[in-house]
Amino acid sequence: MQLWTPNQSLQNGRFIIQKVLGSGGFGVTYSAIEYPTGQLCVIKTLNQQQQSQTDFQQQQVKFVNEALRLRGCSHSHIVKVYEMIKEAELWGMVMEHIDGQDLWVYVDEHRALPESEALRYIDQVGKALESVHQQGLLHRDVKPNNILLRRGTQEAVLIDFGLAREFAVGITGSMTNARTAGYAPIEQYERRGKFDAYTDVYALAATLYTLLTAEIPLPANFRKTGIPLPPPKQFNPKISDTVNNAIVEGMALEAQDRPQTVREFRELLGIATIKIQPPFVDKPSPADPIVQPPFVDKPSPADPIVDYAKLESLLKAHQWKEADCETYLVMLQAVGRQNEGWMRAQELSNFPCTVLREIDQLWVKYSDSKFGLSIQQRIWCSIRGYPGKLDRLNRLDSAIFYECGNYVGWRRNNEWLIYDNFTFSLDAQEGHLPSFGYGVEPLHEWLPRCSDFFPRILRCL
């Protein structure tokens, strides 16, 4: 059996162990420094208990395979897996080191979180889980302790995939019955059963319960005896009815009564827009009514003629900086200000909705919902504390705009970034792009005009 100790050298001096970070039912994690880069990282192995089992080699195979699948879950809110190393017959998973604290500690310090803040973290982790589920994996241990907040940001990162397992929809299978009381659904108390995305939905809803109440939910096995789950609003009357009801439904004891996917749960919470199937997927029969999606406007003679071809090409190639600049040129084209190179307040406050919607759909599509006007709209509304559109808002609240700038990464250390310091990749913070001409216009001119433009986005999208 192996237990690595501080200052121990691995891989012929490439890694130097610093300390043990933690140990659970399956694994143990260490902080280590990689040389010659000096980068701090985390290395995880199976713990001594697992090493002493007769099926240890089979468990190592599962550990390596699951690490490789996790590496395929490339997402900004999932801890990054760099590689696998082998030291004296013991495999180790090398991962990024995240400087920050977990949500359990954060809630313990701050008590019940504001609803908008809690939903922000749940939305981020929910999207991460959707990526995990697309890889055919379940996390099976979602809880505040396994969600880290990067220091100095509002970014949540899902960690500890030690219980992650493959699942097949609708198939009864066997899994270890490891679990965390309060966050594990009833099916995790049995070794055999049907497991699906709804298994992680329960844990995600239970995590939101804790964030909003600073209470651990009643364990599922207690509820099975007939003890009802106290609704979260009982502990925190500030919770909205929409969120309270979504949590209760997400934590339904029987799997069939829960939202079946994380996406459905996010829609119940009001933090994900409902997907609308376009009418041209199937040719309608004469008896079928032809219904246009509500976000599609019929072009009128007043609608501007705009060429989106170059913008789409740049977005498809993930040339984010070039696409950001092209977005501004498209906007200038839409209001006939190509020659001037900038827009006036009245043009921004009355900007054509059809153009905004087309720009948004292109950004959302090619960034896999990481960037886009509608993403920024949702962030702004969540920060401001409104679940939907602010139809009566005429001007942008500067304090909210500054907080939004912090969230999407336009500000750092209470200062607005210069454009060249933006992150033009999918590693950027959610909603980081597009930037509405930030890189084209002087900062002192760009900021005031955003107060005219953001309310227009709310009305159009």
C-alpha cells in the first residue's frame, strides 16, 4: 500500500508532494508542485482502504477509465484533468489546483445566500452536470462540499468525481451504494436500480436547498418512512415560490416525479429558457397548424438588411476576438453608421430587435451557450434580483452594471480591463462576449452608451 508523504518525489522529480488535501471513501488527494514550471496541481489516487481490497487492480482500471472520460468533459465549471501518471503500480490523476473555498464553508460563513447568488452557482454547476451526462456519466455526489468557488470570482467549479459512474437510460444496473445523507436520492441507498440524470437532479436541488437555508435537507431514507421534507421556504421566507416549488419537485422522493434532466430543473427554476422546436423540422400536414416561434419576427420594410456571413464564419472557427469586432461592425451596419464608426444613444436605445436576436443566436450556437446577449441578459437579471425581463426599465443601474462587469470578467480588482486583456477563448467567464465595441470605442465613451443599450437587449430578447 502507498500513502505519499510531504516532499516525496514522483515521476523522477517531476512532481513534489506538498500535503494531503483530503481523503474520502474511495480516494485521497494531494497538492503537488510540478517542475520545472513550478505550477501547483492536485493528484488523486485510490486510498489505502481501496488498495487493500482483493479487487484493487479492477478498481484501478475503473479509476483510470473514469478519469479519461472525465477528461473528455471539458467545461469551465468542471475541474480540469490534465493527465494520468503511474508511480510504483499506483495510478494518479493529475488535476488543476483551484484556489478557493467550497460552498459548504462559504455558506457556513455567510449563512443563507441571496436567491440570485445561489441560482448563479446552481446554474453553473447545472451546465457542468449536463456536460457530464452527455458523456454517459453520473456524478452521484453533488453537494456543497464538492463545489469550489474560485477565489476573487463568482465562478463555481464541480469537483470530486470519485463516485462518478456510467449509466444507461432505462436499464437496471448495479452501483456502489455510497452516498452523502441529505443529498443522495433514495435510489442511491440500493445497489441495484435505475439511475439516470434525475439522480444528480435530486442532489443539485438538495444543494440549492442548503445554499438558501444553511440547512442540510432531511435524508431520503428518513423521508421513505413517511417523514415529510420541510419546504425550504419554511427556513427562509425570502425564497420565491417559483424556486421553492422547483426545489421540492427536484427533490421528489420517487424518481419519476422529479424533472428528468438537469435542463428541465433549470427551466423550473427560471434560469434556462425553454427550447422551442422550429416549425421546419417536419413538414406539417394540411391539418397541422403552422406556428412560428415567438422570437421570430416577419421582416418588415423597415428591417435593416444585414450580412451575417462573416460573423458566422468567425464564430464557427472560434475566432472570438475577430468575431467580437465583427459583431460591432454588423451593429454599425444595422443602423447605417459604418462611416462614423460609432453609435449614438438614440440608435442604441432603439436598436433593431431582429438584428439583436440574430447576433445572439449565432453567439449562443457556436459558443455552446457560453457567450451571447441572452446569456448576459440572464446574468444581469439574476444579479438585479428579477427572474425575467425588466420591461419598465429605461436606464441601466450603474451599480448593477459594475457587478455584471465583475461577473462576466470585464472588470478585475475593481478596475475595468483594457480590451487586450479580455479572454478570447471558451475559458473566459460566462457572458464574457460579445463586448459591444469595447475594443473599438474609448472606455469613457463606451460605458455611458451601455446604459442605453442594455435595456434594449432586455426588451428584444
